Amino acid sequence: MTGITIRQLMPDDFAIMREIRLEALQLHPEAYSSAYEDWVKFSEADWRAKLSTPVFAAFDGGKAVGLIGLWPQDGARTSHRAIVVMVYVKSEMRGRNIGQKLMQAVEIYARDNGFSQLELSVLAENKTALQLYMREGYTEFGRRPNWISLNGEMYDEVMMVRSLAENA
């Protein structure tokens, strides 16, 4: 075993992103507000465009086993913020701190690129993800009731934030 490595995906890596993102959405629809049915329709150009913002993958050897993305906000008043998205680790790879490594890769990228605040949202029922985010220093700042509807069930969204300021 060669260990877990994390690297930023480039547009030519679109097939890696497509494979792992579709797996996440198909196997764990209750964990995301995005739907497999929407993403599976994307063209190659759409997938390449998704990589115009930072997306990182975790690799075990040459096989992608995790994914995370970052959506920088670019408005004059919001450019200090970035939103963490698409967090996923393959079920057979969980418990090996891969989620933590992905979160740290995004944090390093954010710090290096001048962001002082990271935000994310997670479905309230996703206790494992909530625990990871709290361990990584995120705090809840609000909830949206009935954020998504899946198979007739309603799910609340928990909104979380983490300051990257040195004195936070």
C-alpha cells in the first residue's frame, strides 16, 4: 500500500471527478442536495467546467477514493469567503482520516489564496459528516428546515462556518 495522497484535479481529470461524484450521489442520495439524476446528464464540457474551481481528490495508489470541492465567492464584499462542497469518501475507505486530509487540503488552498472564512452545509441527519466538520473547527450558525425532499422525506440543512483568521 502506497498511502493516501491528495491532489487538485485539473480539467483533463474530468473523468476522475465524474466517476467519484456520480458514485457519491448514487450511493448516498440522502447526503447531498444535488441529485444523481441531474449530474449524470452533464457533458464532458460540463464536467471540465466544474473543474474551473478547486476540486481535490484523495488517491489510494492510483485509485480515487475521495473528493472535495471549493467554491470561492468573488463579489467585492464576499471574496473573503469560500464554500466547501462535494465532500465524499468511499465507504470502504472511511475511518482512515481521508475526510480530514481532504478538509485540510481545502483549508491550505483557501489560506494560500487569501480566503479568511470557509462555509459549508450538511444535511442534519448526516451525523458522521457533522462530527468531521466539528472536529475540523466548523461551528453551526443556522438551519434551513425542509431543505431537500427525497423519497417523500424532508431533510433539514445545517449551515456551518470556520474562520481561517490567525486569531480565530
